[in-house]
Amino acid sequence: MRTADPFGPAGEPSASSAPQPSGLLDLLSVAAVVLDAEGRIVLWSPQAEELFGYSAQEALGEYAGRLLVHKRHLGLVIRLFNEVMGTGRSWAGAFPVRHKDGSTRLVEFRNMRLLDDRGDLYALGIATDESVLRQVERDVALSTRLVSQSPIGLAVLDTDLRYLAINPALERMNGITAEEHLGRSVREVLPLLDIDRLEAALRHVLETGRPLVDEYTVGRTPADPDREHAWSLSLYRLEDPGGRVLGVAGLVVDVTDRHRAAAETARARRRLALLVDGSARIGTTLEVERTARELADVAVPELADVAAVDVLDSVLEDRRPTSGAEHALFRALAVKAAYPTLAVRAADPPGHLASYGPDRLVTRCVRTGSPILIPHVDDRDLSHIARDPEAAALLADAGIHTYLTTPLIARGEVLGALGLTRARNPVPFDEDDLTLAGELADRAAVCIDNARLYQSLRNTAVTLQRSLLPDHPPHRPDLEIATRYQPAGSASEVGGDWFDVIPLTADKTALVVGDVMGSGINAATTMGRLRTATSTLADLDIPPTEVLRHIDKITAGLQQYATCAYAVHDPHQDVCRIAVAGHLPPALLRHGEPPELLDLPSGVPLGVGGVPFEDTTFSLRPGDRLVLYTDGLVETRDDTLDERLDLLLDLLGEPDRSLEHTCDRLLEALRDPDNPDDVALLIARVRPRRPGTPSPR
């Protein structure tokens, strides 16, 4: 490892090089012995006493050879001593010495000649236990090899967090030579990393002594400045045997491949989760606009910062696009942003019609049926994305830097396009994003197409239904009448509810409300047949029970079921005669009294057959009101029928108002816009008797 110079620029020892016990020297316990020219011991260090066993008093003045060397080696030792003293050449090697306790120990020696200021010669012997030295040498050799050849980066920093040493692996990781590291801080060497976080971790380890193990950090280094890398960092405080803090050692492992694999796995999981989420959230209703909003909601913010869903106007209007037209006419259905942004102003607001020329990317997308991906958007690209230069400027100010659009295709027909952009999210769109957006768009396209087809059928059924109902009830001299028909919510099929007001002989009036079970065009068609049959039978002026009996046969022949309330008002008798077939009871409001539900035999639905109907006659005087309705007005999934009927009576008991206002009030208070059933409502109030008109007997 390359290490920093312990001396400052003036050659003075740095603060950290002040005399301190050396851990390595203490470990080796190096002994120093000085002999005069005769071989007598004149200096004896404490380490010598520890190594050889003799105290200074015992050793000083003694011949070293006789004190420490076996007799059989004495001649060799004298010869070596004479060579050193005579030639001045040093001698090094291991030699067996005699310990005071009588044992023999192998000691590593370094012997050299010394000359003092008077010209006298001395011999200096430096010695340490040979086994300890060899262990240290092996440890140093192993450490050196491991540090220099290891793929793991290693750095040593001092207490000021400046580099003291690094190994070649860290040089390669950082892309900076060892010389450029030494004496500099991490902030100076690697400014592209999260320095504040890294320095805080280093100081924490330095101050507490608690190691930091396998801490991930992500960033860029001069070795690869264009791509992010990931490293596993472990930090340890360094101390000498005396506990003095020397600095921090850091182990750095490049885990970029593992990090990228984990990131890709996490990204794949997020994509899968987004697809699952999209399957659950897109297409919850049969409404085109809501489905488009659901697609945008799923795409933001997981996939894009801003999403726009635009559908060809020709698709929504169920007509073929103009042949050979270069421009594409879109209707914006949804715009969603992850945060307030100018990019929303650049998009077409929902419901807005916009014509895009052939040079616009969204036009090219729907014309070719192929997605378009622009990872890095420039000003020229923005001009082909936005509807006009002003919108392009807004996109630029919003920081849009990447774009993709993918067609909405269902059953081989291009319906529109999904457009996605990113601004705050710095990652450009890639092929994986394009594939994910395409899968979401395909899911939404099928749902939009189903909703479009359903709305077309529903519009046909509503048109048929309304065409089979009277536009306005006929004027009756003795009755004030208000009616309403409201189809089911846009996500539901039209039912077979109807009402009718039929003039009869002798100023009598038939009031009818019915409900064909089922929905769609079949229910509407059946309703038309039953209304026609009821009107025809009413002209015969037969009792309500007979009318229902005949309609029951007709309904059974159509293999349908229906409920019906049929009432006949006789103004000359101030009575009303009514029969019901499985229908909810009408409400009666007598002048000056609280409203009530008529207690009637409910009967069985029309179409059951074989069960006679019963009728009931009750008084209906001037000022009294009779309310006929279908179950769509009062039935819900969340409340009991009794609770809803009580609410109906409460609403009818409010201060007197016009019949038209009453109809609107009931629908407003009782009707859920998304109710899956339609409603027919008829309210009749007996007019005050005209002057000169005789009272009934």
C-alpha cells in the first residue's frame, strides 16, 4: 500500500509522529546490547534483560560470549565479532543463545560497529526472539499480499479523515492514483459521492469505535463518471495495543452488478404489481371517461409524472374516420399529474377537441398503430409533442425530458393513444417502460371499447324507451299530473319502467305505472307492448283486475315478468279504484293529513299466470295526491326497503309545493346517479271542484 509521509512539507515531524510507543517494536521486544572493543558488555537494555534473563547488574562488565554463548559456539562468535570490529561490515542472522535459566533460544541478531567521538570502537547488537520475528514476517507478508492483490478496496484514514494509505483495488475503483489520494480528504478526492453521509459515518466510527458493516452507498467516481456504481462499505476504528486511536480503516466492495440485478428485480416486481393494480383498477365501470381516468391514475406516479389519454373523436361518435385525412381529431378524456406542473396546461383539458397534424407524434402513433419512444427529448421533439408552440414552451418550462406514447388498440381498431412524460423523475423511459405502458394501454383499450359499444347499445335502448313513453301526460280537467322517467346510471342497462295516463269515458282517468323485469332493448320492447296492451284494454272501461288479468296473459306469452299498478280515478264519485300486480304500494296524501302508504293486496307479478288479482276502492277528494312509482326510486343495496319507504313519506310530508317540484325533489333526494335501475314516477293531484259542479252523492 502507498502510505502518506509522516513529515510535513518543512520536513518537521507531524503531530501524529511525536514519540509514542510503537506497537510493532513492542511486539518484537527488540533488545539492544553494546560491547566494547574487548567484547565486554557496557550497555544493556531492559528488553535485553527480558530476552536473555540477566539483569543489567549481572550483565554489565561481563564478556558477552562467555555469558550468552555455549562453549561449542564460542569460537565462531569470537570470529564473527572480530570481523565486524575489524572490517566495519554488519552481520545479521539467527544464533542460538543461552538463557539464564539454562535453556537455549534462537535469537535474530543485527550486529554493527559503532565509533564514538573519541575514536573508540564499540559493537551494537540488536536482537529479538527469532520465532516472534518470523511470525511477524509471515503476518506482514500475508497482509501485504492480501492488501495488494485483493479485489476489495482498502483505505486507511487518519484521525482528520485524510488518506494515509490505499491499495491498488481502491485506485481502480476510484480512478485516481494512490499519490492523488494521500493526505487528502474523501470530499476532495470523491466529490460525486454522498459525502455528507459518508463523512458522518466515518466520524461516528472514529468517535464511538463501533464498526459499520456492509453499508451500501451509491454514486459516481472518476473511474466511471457516466454511470452509477454501488459499493458495500465497512468501517473499523484502528487502535494500537495501548488503545491510542490511529484512524479508520475502510473496506470497499464493488457490488454494482448485484445492486443492478436487485434494482432490476425490484423494478420487475413493481412492473408486475402495476399490471396487477391496473387489472383491478382499470375498467371498473362501463363508462368511457371513467375508464380513461382509471388508466391515467394507474400510470401516475408509478410509470410517469404526467399521463394523458386521448381518444379519436370518430371512435366516440361511432363513425368511420375521414378517408385520407392527414389530421387526427382527438377528444381528451383524462389528464393526470403526480404534482402541480405546467405540463398539465400544455395538455388538452378533458372533453376538449383538438386536431393534430401529421407531424405530431400522437397522430403518427394512431395512424401507424405503433408506439413511439423518445428517451431524451429536445426542443425539436417538444414541437412534435405539443399542440402548438405555446404548449411546447410550457413543456420545456416544466422540465419534460423523456416521452412515450402508445396506441389504444382493441379488436384490431386504434381507438386513441396514451401519452406519458417525465420531468422530476430523472430516469428516461426505456423499452421496459414502453412494454409496460403498452400492456396497460391494451387493457384499457378493451375496456374503453366495451364501454363504447355498451354506451351505443344503451343510447339505442334509451331512445327506444323514451319513444315508447308519452312526451307529456294528456290534460285532464279534474287531475293535475306530473311524470318523470329517469334511466339507470350510465354504467347500467336501461330497464323496462313505464308510466301512462289514459283518458276514459265519463271523465275518468286511468293512471298506470309498471316495471318489466330485466334490462336492455328486450325489456324496453316488452314495455312498449305492455303499455300498448294496457292502453287498449283501458279503452274497454273494464275493472282494473280485468285489465291486469289480460295483461298477465300477454306477459306470460312473451315469457316475461313485470309489476304494475293500475288505478282509475272517477271525479264524479271522488273515488279511485286500484289493483296491483307485485308492485310497491302507492303513497296517498290527503289534504291536511300526513302521507301514508296504501294498504293493498300486493298480488303476483304479471307473467306468473293463474292467480286472480284484487282491487281496492278508496276516496280521492280535491287536494288529495296519489303517488305511483317503480322500485328504482326507493330500493338501494345499503338500506332496507322500509327505511327507504319511510324516507319517501318524510319527503312527501314536506311543505306543499308544485307537483313538478315534488317530482324533482324526490328524484334528487332518493335517486343515486349510479343506480343500476331506472325510475318511473307519476303524481296526480285532484283539482279543486269547479264552481257549479255538483258534489258526489
